[in-house]
Amino acid sequence: MSRLNRDQLVALAKSQIIEWSPQELKQHLDAGEKLTVVDIRERDEFVQGHLPSSTFIPRGHLELQIEQHQQDREAPVVIYCAGGVRSALAARNLQEMGYENVISLIGGFNGWKNAGYDFKIPTVLTEDQRIRYSRHTILSELGEAGQIKLLESKVLLIGAGGLGSPAAIYLAAAGVGTLGIVDFDTVDVSNLQRQILHGNKDVGRPKVESARDRIHDMNPDVKVIGHMEPITSANALDIIKDYDIVLNGSDNFPTRYLVNDACQFLGKPLVDASIFMFEGQVTVYDPNDANSPCYRCLYPDPPPPGEVPSCAEGGVLGVLPGIVGSLQAVEAIKMLAGIGEPLIGRLLMIDTLDMSFRTLKVRKNPECPVCGEHPTVTELIDYEQFCGLPSSVAHPNGQTTERELVLA
């Protein structure tokens, strides 16, 4: 059995693999070729800069994780390290796994940088954040890059009540960097059966303040912006425009229609949900998806006064908004991180009495007054009087009405 020293081992590996110079790699990338470019350096090297199109897999994890990023054994995979030595040895190992088109970058990252080509200095998690979000970052679909997306995201919650409470808690725990909360109600003892953002000590306090304290206690990474005012046609666009996604947790039709219309006009995805008694539903309306319906596609106009009862009249199982609000948080996280398949064009129906989940397909309505082919609603409308609700009581607190569930 022959014994090889370091240099002989590297020379042998290079004789068995393909190598590209930085110039060759640049040409292939500029030509638009689909390449899986993998940075196999250590974390402290990666954070100092990396190729813009690269995926970070430390050398010690390469063989274990490469299939999560490229399963096709015939697809080209470019590997680079700092100077081209580790990548040569790694490329040979991938060949042994059956990858037929593995390329090592000559000179590695240093060669790329010295050639004057662009590189990216990444945003990285702090050591405390790496510990806090470790269960996220080990998910291959999310990883550190996905967690950073969450930290850089802004989500607006309409209401800090039954739906807004669990959604806010799980979005904050997940590390969504900025949470806006629209609510001008105060905490009442009757809220505590389901609105888990608040406690006995908060009775009489504004819900926005109570929510801010609870979220900061859970995760100091999260910035909370309170909008302690009713959302109206006068301020809706200004409030919503700075957020990436809106979660609707309102309990009245004027707010629901207003928020839908504003999100459509601004091109903001809306994660919509409703609850009543023992049943709930969740869906996503995304104006950026040409096939996505909006709220008005399902319910073109608000109901007349007195047609449907509210949760205050019909009641609601306290745990139900916890289930539905958590699903809203899941949908928001999926869209922010760019993973999974959001509930666009699908309505998830939940009945907790028999614990059944049904998914209904919902289609864009070409006659929709907001997103249809010939829209008739082109500006925001306040519907308080139309719905028979005085503006003083039209505030979100996490409930909704039966009408949507019946019509769905």
C-alpha cells in the first residue's frame, strides 16, 4: 500500500477532477448556465465574503448535505474553498458519490476576489441568534439564509385579539424582525379566554402596549410598531405600505373590506382568516400572483346590517383562534422565507368539533370589483354605515362573523 504525502494527495485529486479558473467560472455564470456553486469554507471565512451565487455548506457537512441542494448527479456542481486545495479533495469525494460533473475553482475565493470580480459580504446571525434560531437553521428548506430573511421582514397584524395573539407570538418567536400591530382597544377580562398576548395584569391597558411588552419579553430581536388608532380610508395606505405582508385578525366587515382593498392597491400579500363558534378558515390573497383571488372575489360586497351574528353573540371556542392564528403565522413565514406552497387559491376549512380539515379551491373572479378585469372600486371606502356599525366600534380584536363560513 503506497503512502502519499499532502502534496501528492492533492496532485492526485486534481488529476482526477475538472478545474476551472475564476475567468472560466465567470464566463459560465455570465452565459446564464445553471450551476450549483458551493462554498465549503468554514463559517468565519464565509462571513468575510463569498461568491454572490453560492450556497454555504462547510466542508465537514458537504457529503451529508449536498443532496439537499442538488440531487441530480449529472448537473454541474462548482466547489470552492479559500485557495483551491480543500475543494479539489472535496470534488473527488463527490465524484465517488456519483456526481459526474464536479468542478473545483482554481485559486478558490481568493483567486476570484483577486481577479476583481464581485463578491458578497453576507448578513449573518449573531452567536445568540444562532442559538435562539438553531431549530430553524438546521432545516434545509430554511437554513441561516431563510432565518435572516425573517429577521429582515416586516409583518403587519390587524388586531391584537384572538387571531392576532397567537400569530404575533409565533411570528415573534420565529424572529420576524418587525411586527406592526393595529389595535385601539383595551384589554378586558372577557378577552383572556382566547387572547393569549394579554394577562390579568393588563386589564384596562391598551392592547398595543400589552402586546409590545409580551413580545419583547419573548424575543428582544423583534421591533414592535404600535398603531393605536382605527384603520380607515384616510390612513390605511400609509400604515400598510411599509410592511411586507399583512395578517388580518379583524372582527368586523368594514375593516376586512378596507384592508383587502388597501392590500390589493399596494400589492401586499394578505393572510386572511376568520373564526366562529367551533369553525375557522384560512387563505392567502396575493396581488402579485395573477391567478390569486382577493377577499372580494369570494364576498363582493359587505352584508346588510343585522344579517349575521358576531362572535360576541354566537361565541367562540377559546382554543380555536390559537389554531387558526398559528396557521396564519405559518403562511406568513412560508411566504417571507420563500418556502413551501402558500394557500393562494385555496381555502382551508377547519371544524374542531369533528376535527376535520378541508381544502377548497377558490378562483379569481373576473368580475371582482377590485381585482377583476373591469374594477369598479378604485379607492378606499369606509363601510361602517353600510354595515350598520358606528365607526367607534369598528376595531379589530380577533373575531369575525358566521357569514364567511356559511358562504364558503
